[in-house]
Amino acid sequence: MIQRNYMIMHPAVGADGADHNRSLKRAYLTNTSITCNDGTHAGFYLRKQPNSKKWIVFLEGGWHCYNNRSCRARWMRLRHLMTSSQWTETRDVGGILSPHAEENPYWHNANHVLVPYCSSDSWSGTRIEPETPEREGSWRFMGALILRQVIADLIPLGLGRVPGGELLLVGSSAGGLGVMLNLDRIRDFLINEKQLQVTVRGVSDSGWFLDREPYTPAAVASSEAVRQGWKLWQGLLPEDCTKAHAAEPWRCYFGYRLYPTLKTPLFVFQWLFDEAQMRADNVGAPVTPQQWNYIHEMGGALRSSLDNVSAVFAPSCIGHAVLSKRDWVNIKIDDISLPAALRCWEHSTRQRRKRHDKLKRSTEATLTGEQQQLHPNNSQRHQRHRQRLQKLNNVAQAPPPTQRKRNHLSKEQREQRKQRRLERQRRKQRRRQQQQAQNKSKNNNNSKPRRRLTPEQQLQRKQQRQRRRKLQQQQQQSQQHELQQEQQPSEPLKHRASNSASKSASKQRPRLPRVPEKCELRLLERCSWPQCNHSCPTLTNPLTGEEMRFLELLTSFGLDIEAVATALGVDMHTLNNMERTELVNLLTQQVS
């Protein structure tokens, strides 16, 4: 019923005749009692891909509020993060939710689900009723309940309904923290409670926060805000983590404390100099050497907190969140891009079939109907093989020759056996003679002299052969084109016809290998100062609003540029005229 209602509400082609298949389409939760902060209906956005077993569920971020005062301020300034009343019918999101192969090379043809953030509780709340009866400040916090209901509503739409299904639970910022808080619980819900055959993995993007002392002592520390919020939200935390931190369960909101207790595979992406961590620590825009020193120490602490993470991608950049950005494919460490690293990790966590299990399975059971039609003798051959094995077993189990009764034949029986043998030999001889006579007659027919063709007839024959050859080539090309279209994600005909240029370009684009050639599960930047990675996002000067030059950044970081020039063996003029890429290469080599 859910699937039928979804198709009625979101047809492939709109009333205006336009194709809306590439957009994510809004759907509200079937359980209307699960709501956003203000009581409006929660829901999700979906782009269905019928031929894919893979589902990507993306949790949006947006920080949180932790008491009535901060929630009222959030309602005034960031109301879209607390209500669904402003949700549009469709959404277009880039990055790992993009349907375009050039922007999303490995997951463009998966089922994409975007879950908007409207609970302000880092996806952990279970408060159904408002804390106060007054309309002002009557907030509900149901982040954990919203996510569970989204997963439940996706099951009738195909999640886990086919063996070999995969769920990638992804989130950025507060959504990245929400992935870690809910990952084991979602896996248990699908596999143990719903008995579905689905592989569950998680990806946390910029949700790895530290409970450090803030730069400004008067500010509310992030740990204190989380402690207050946990009570306000009635936060649901992983049981194993709360046991490990029984005195302070709210510490489980910090990734480096939560990660060791997780059972489900998790990939962590984290900027070493995260802007949200800077805001949480109230360090402000880094323009003084003291601020840069604090940020440098923060980067070192964050790097150390990732020591026990088995799959991590941590560039030494200043930034926040990346997986929903269209240029996420450009982020690299050691010439390995973020999508390639994520793909390598995903493949490394797949279960390998054991060889002895494969040999135990019946060969007939592994054949599909089409294979049995293509090879009809396979089942008969395996049946004969089993019969021979059975005979061998019977012979092995038979009594010794001395105990076996001899089968004595009478004279008449021996004569009958001899006559039958002679009759079989005569039939074989007659068949052989008939076959030889047929072959002889064929040879005589072929020995007739061939009629010579006139030059005009020879030219006609040649033209006919050329036409047949050209027709065969056209048929082969059309078959290859149809095969390529079947392998690519299904796309409406109107869309393909209107984008013939992009289609021809996609034909020429080489197919990506199933697993990238260079694979590394732990990628942490070696250098310890911000923006030393070639692929870092550009920075702007907070005072001027202009893009910050690299040497200007190093100066604000507290480095003595003249001493750097002397150490590198170049003069200041040469250093000032160096391009950023060349300078980063030079400094990175010195650090390495």
C-alpha cells in the first residue's frame, strides 16, 4: 500500500509533461504521531532505482539546541531545522546522493533517501510529549524515532526485500553523529527483528567531536551543552557505550568514546581542523597566533583520537561536511580520492563465500531456469554421475567374492545371449554401410562442375555480400547499444533524447573498475598544519572577506616566513611569487 501511494503521489512525468525522475521526492511518515520539533509531520525524500539492491539513507545535519532558551533562539533564526511546514515537494542534492556518474562515480544508480533534520537532537531524541504545556517552548524531540520509522517505511518500497541488499547509513555533522548513535540499533532492527537479508554499514561525515575545554572559558562547553540536551531530548544512546560510561552516559555523544563499542562497520571522514569544532570551542575566526596555536592543538588531539579507527579519511584542512557537496570527488589524500577510499572500505567489509560451502551446494540448485534451458544435459549428466557414485558405493558395500553367490546360466540362456550379441553387431554394420553410401552420394553431387558466373553476376554477388556485411555490423552495434543502456540506470526516453550530447559523452567515458586500483583504509594527513593538502577548500579572510593567500594563512598561523624561506634555501621574493601548489609541495616534502 505504501508503494502504491508513493507512485500515485509521485508519477514519473508531471502534469506539465516535464520529467521529474532525477529529483528526490517528498514522502511523509506513515506514523503521523512521529513529528518534528513543532509537531508537524516528519518524512523523507526518495529517488527509487528499481534495478538496484543498494540503499543510501542520508541524515542531514544542523547542530542542536539543548535548553528552552537555545531552542527559542533556534526557532527564530533556523526555523527550517525544527519544522516540515517549509519542505518543498522535491529536492536536488549533490555528492553521494547525486544520480550523475561524473559527480557520484560508485553510487549514482543506488536508491537514494534524504532525511531532513527537524528534531534538533542529533538524531537521538525520544521525547514524544512537549516538556511544558505552553505553546511557547512546547518542543518534541524524536530524532531516533523518526529514523527508525523511515527505515520501516522503506521496507515495503524494497529495502532488504531481495537477498544481497545493502544499506549505507550516511550523515553529515549532527547527521554523522546520528549515524554512530543509531547504526547498531538499525542493523538489529532489520536483521534480527525484521529477519531481512541486508548488509548494514555506516559513514560518519564531520560528526567526530571532542569534549575539550573551550577557548573562551566563559562560554558553555560542548560537553555541558550535550549533558543538558541529553536530558531535554530523552536521548536514546547505545547500550554498550552507556555501560562503558555509566557515571556520565552523555559522553557517548562524542565519537572517540562511542566508536570502540560499535559492532557495525563504520567509515569516518573528518577534517582535522573542523569549523564546527572551532565554533563549539568558541575559538572564533583564527586571526591571532594564540587562536592558531589552540587550533593546532585541536588538530593534534583530533588526529590522536582517530588512532583506533579502522577506516578513516582525515585531510589536514579547515572545513565542515563534504558528502553532500558536488565537489566531494576532488578531495584527495596521497592521490586517493574520497569516493575511491570509501569504495575500497565498502568492498573490504563484504562477506566472502567459503569454498567448502560452495562445493557442498547441489549443482542443480545453482542453475537458474535460463541456464537449464541453455544447458539441458547438465542435470542429466549430474544425475548419471550420482548413479555411478551410487554403484561404486554399492560395490564397496557388497560382500567379499567368497561370500557372493555365483549366477549359473543354463545352455539355452547362454545361446540366447550369444544370439542377441550377434544381432547387435549386424545392426551396427548395416548402419555403418548406410552412412558410407550417403557420404559417397554427397561427394558425387559435389563433384559436378560449377557453373561459371558472368562479370555482371559476380559484381551483383559482391554487392550482396557487402550489404549483408553492413547489415550485420548495424545489428551488432544496435545490440551493443541496448546492452549498454541496460547496464546504465534506467532513464526516461524523453530525457535521453533531449540530452543526446551528454549521452554520447557518457558512452566515451570509461567504466570504473569495481574496486579502485589504489586502496587504503586509513588515510590521515601527515602534515600537522591547516590547508597543507592540495585539495583543501579555499579560505576567506574573516576581516576582508577576500580569499586568503597561502602565505597570509601561514603568517596568521604564527610562522616566521623569513625563517621558513631560509630553511628552504630560497629568498623572500621567490617565496612570495610561488604558486600555492608549488609551495605546498615544497613544504610537504620538508615535513615528510
